[in-house]
Amino acid sequence: MDHRNIVTWTSMIAAYAQYGLGKLSIELFEEMVERGVKPNDVTFVGVLHGCSHSGLVDEGLGFLNSMLEKHGVEPEAKHYTCVVDMYCRVGRLDEAHKLAKSIHVETPAEGALLWGTLLSASRLHGRVDIAQEASRRLIESNQQVAGAYVTLSNAYASTGEWEIAHGLRSQMKQAGVVKDPGCSWVEIRDSTFVFHAGNLSFERGEDVLRLLRELEGRMKERGYAGGSLGLVFFEVEQEAKEEIVSLHSERLALAFALIVIPKGITIRVMKNLRMCKDCHEAFKAISGIVERDFIVRDVNRFHHFRDGSCSCGDFW
């Protein structure tokens, strides 16, 4: 481009961040400043996201501290939320929790983003104590209520406290709270194929199940432990079936695409929720087994799987 403005620079910085290319995001930010373009509040959200998605905590804190002093941009709740996310992604939950409690949010949406970020991370790291507070704040503010119930329930389930987990599901039902179903989809030629967790009623469902079982066996040969529930459905409620890791919607979509899309073509899967940790590990392993590239766009970012690794570097 002959003329680059704050919008074009910021768009590219944010794009690098979303693909997990944090160092490139920083390099672009520095080049922008060197060329005399003044960053704004949105630019800093982009570069902080870049640091967060690449585990660059020290760099991110440096940018936060330089905002007002060096660039004249007052940090807002959205910037501090990026730092909470940054701490969460490297497992520094106590620091994230302490910072979250100190942030003044102006709107319910800002609070939902802040406490939703902390809730998701606390579930991932098994911190039920933090998950409880984050869920309470979301439910009291009437924000992300279904997600708060489900994530807290999953946090208890991950620590083996099934009675409490099922109790939360019952509370959710009694309150009339309905969770939006998770789904994934792939586009093949002019058609879109949508998949829901635990549902094998689609065309070639039995072939997909057979392939997933085969791949799970090959992954275990390589040391992959996988989800604790494997491919077996126990006597659980319908909602809990979504937590059967090996039948999550993104795995169904991937297996279907492996069957239908010719080898040599990159497989692209879209998902309306955050990809779970077990599926992320599985996609890495499967990319090495079948020697194919997969790109997954979940609600947060893009993941590019190739030769047993992911472009996100596991900071997602």
C-alpha cells in the first residue's frame, strides 16, 4: 500500500495476534511507531493479544506500562483484561485473579469478558475456587449465564466431584437456563456440513466413528492419553454427553473431512466455541499420523496444525 494509516497497521497487528504470531505482531507495532504512526487504544488491544497468544508476558506488561507514559493512551478495562488473559494462558492464575478483582468495569459486557476469561482458564487449570467466584459474578450480572453454569460444572467434573457437577446442571435446568449447543462445520464444494457433539446421525456417521476409533488407537501407540472417557457413553444426562471428549464436534468434523476431502488438500474446520485442550492435543497428533494440514478457527483464534504441532505454540 502506498499509504498506510492507523486502521491498516492495527488490522495487521491484530491478524498476526489471532494467528499466534506474537513476535511478528510486536515487530509490526514497533515498525509502525518508527514510521511516525501514533497507536491508539485498539492498537494496544491487538499487540497485547499478540503477547497473550504467544506467552510473551514480560513483553505484554512492558506495553501496558508504556501506554500512558510513552504513547499518551490511557489503559482501560479491555487492556487490563488482555493482561488477565495473558497471565491465564501461562498458568499464573493467582496473579490473574488478583488483577481481575482490581479492575473497574464500566459495562456488563466488559465484566462478562473479564470474568469469562478467568472462568475458562480456571476450569482449564482445575482451579475450582476461582471458577466459583467467576461464575457467581457472571450469574449475578446476568451475563453468559449458561456458559457460567456449564463451565463451573465441568470444572467440578474435572476434579472428580461429579455430584456437585450434576447438581449445577440440575440448578441450570430449574432456572430455565439453556446452553447454546456447540457445533463445528466444514465447507466442501458448495455444501456446508454441521456436526454436534455426540451426534452420529449424519451421513457416513458409522464411517466417522470407525475412523475415530482407529485414530485413537494410533494416537495411543504414540503416547497420547486422550480424554478420560474415551469413546464410550456412560449413563449420563444428554448435556453431559457433550463432554465425551472423543466425540466433540470438531473431531467429528475432522474425521468426516478426512474421509471426504482428497489427500493433499488442507482441511478447514470452523467451531462456534473454544476448542478444548484434549481435542487440541488430538489434532496435533492426528496431523502427524495422517500427514495433512488442518486449520481450525474457533471462537478465539486460528490454529494451524502440521506435523504434530500447532501454530499457536500451545498458548491459546
